[in-house]
Amino acid sequence: MSPTLSADIKSFPGSDGICPSRDLKSGTCPKCQGTFDELTLSLHDIQKNKVDKMGNRILGIHWISEEYLVYRTKQGVAVQFSDCRKLQREQREKYVREIGSMLCQLRFLTSQMAKPLYSLWKPVAINYYDHQIVQGMVLTLEGDPKDARDLLGPTLDMATSRLTNENRIRYLLSCFVTGLAIVLLGVAYLRGWIPKISTQDDISSYVLAGMFGAIGAVFSIAMRVQTLELVPCRESSMNTRMGSLRILIGFLAGSSLLLLLASGIVRVFPATGQQSFGQSFGMKSFGMSDWPLVAVIGLFSGFAERMVPNLLRRVSETVEPVTQATATTAATTKSYSEKAPTTSAATTKSDSGKVPAISAATTKSDSEKAVTA
């Protein structure tokens, strides 16, 4: 057999002859020791709109070579190695050793990136990151892995930065949706579309404070969203849940702060400690007629997320010493009451024993003085 190339017979670098792998439909190739059958997928089987060996539909072919082929599916960019099993093993070893880990990270990051809306009905063209992956694969398989790593390194950093920003947007959107749901439910309650809770006092003002607490929490997150370290692969799936929970905490903070102020536990002028917040405005409780003040209280408590926990901590620190002092006073009083009868009896007995002795001693002294005189 002639060593010249033909449509069905090819040579590969480093071999001592030709490898008839493409021409072999079944059996074992005597040159590369590869096993082939009718299900074996070769390079000429990789075509657009067909499926690859993983069962993924091929969206496009981006690089064609005699010994390999680079194509793209919905799962990302992939490579079809040489039909020759010996050369295929060499290509795969180089591919995995040089850029395998970087490509693994890039594929994951690009799969998590947001897709354009029109991708639901229209095929999406190859993007920048897939272009870089194709070029990195080609450089590696062509014998220039250093340039491939130099190309894929900055691309990986860019993909990480982009996905971090997308995580921030998802986090903010989840907060916004949760806040909007709370506000709509609150409006429905205040308007009477939802049956109100039957209590002695109207709780509408607390619902209003909670609504504005949720709005304040959304505003607080929006102001510092750029500082959130929502790095990919660090509980990314929990980000939306954590955002929703943060807004619910804002709702509770608004209602809780209004309750603390109305009860008088928290005072406006802590230095003087004369008036509670409600009393300083001539009110014992907050009604819907005071909705601007209630709204400001809720908004402030939701925006300053640490204020309500700090207030509760200070109240706890203030109440605990008083409770301990009361308990100590009660214990001391009980101790004195138990000791008093015993002490009185002992004192009486001691005094009764001392009086006769003193009287006898005094009589004896007087008699001795009389004799002497």
C-alpha cells in the first residue's frame, strides 16, 4: 500500500507508516490498535444539525483539520479527535494535561451565563467566550499550549467577573420581587381585599411599617449591591433565597421597631429618658392617621438593617441587670426573715443569763465595801 494520502487513508505525525482507520469499518486497526464498528463516529460524521457521540445536536463547526475538528452544541464547544486511535490518545493526553482544567471551568461558567431572550426561538450565534475556547483548543492541538493558556487565563477571569455581576443582578431581582410581593399583599390587606385579623387594636399601622421596612431593605441592598461578593460556585443557587430572606427580615424590622417605640421601651431622648417616642408626639399608639411617621419609621428600620437587632440587644442588656437585682433583693429579704427569729431568741437567752450574774456580782461588791467602811 502506498504511503500517499487519499480520501480514505491518512498518515499521522510520529507514525512509521499509514493508518487505515478511516477506511476500516469494523475490526481492529493493525497500526493504531483501535477497534471500530458500524457505530464508530468518525470526523466526516460530524456535521451541522447532526448529533455527536454524546447525543447533542451540532449547532456549528468552527474549525476543520485533517486530524481533528472543533464544533459547538448547546452544551458548549467540543472537539472531535483524530480517527486514528494512536493519534487520538496523544491529542487527548495533551488536551487534558495542558488546558483541561481551564476549559472545564470556562464551560461551566459559560453554561451559567444568562442567555438572550430570543434564544427561545432563534439559534444563538457563537459568543466571545466560545471563540476563545475554540482558539485555545486549536493552539493546544497544533502544539502551542503556552499561548493557549495565556489566551484562556484572562478569558477565565472575564467570565468569572461577568458571572459575578449576573449573580448580583439575580440577587437584586429576587429582592425586588419579594419586596413587591410584600407591598402588594400589604396593600390588599389595608384595602380590605384580604380579611383583617380581628384584634382589640388595629394592626394596620404595623402592616404599613412592615411594608416600608421591606422597601427600605430593597433600597439598602440596591445601594451596596456592587460590594456583594457573589462569586460563582459559592452557593450561587442560594443567593436568591438569601435575598428574599433579607427582605422578609426588613418587613419584621419595620413592625418590630414601631412596636418598641409605641410601647415606650425605646425612647427618643435616651440621655434624659423622660419621654417615649409616642409620648413625645403626644400619642400613646400609632394609627393610620400617622401614616407618614409610620412609613418613615419602617423605611428607616429596613434600610438600617442592624438598628433593630442593636436596639433589642440594648433592651436585653438593660432588663437583665434589673431582673438579677430584683432576684437578689428577694433572696436577701428571705434570708433575713429566716435568720431574724433565731437571732432574737439567742439574744434574749444571752441577756437573761447575764442579768443574774451581774446582779450577784454587784451585791457582793456592795457588801464588801460596807464591811470595810
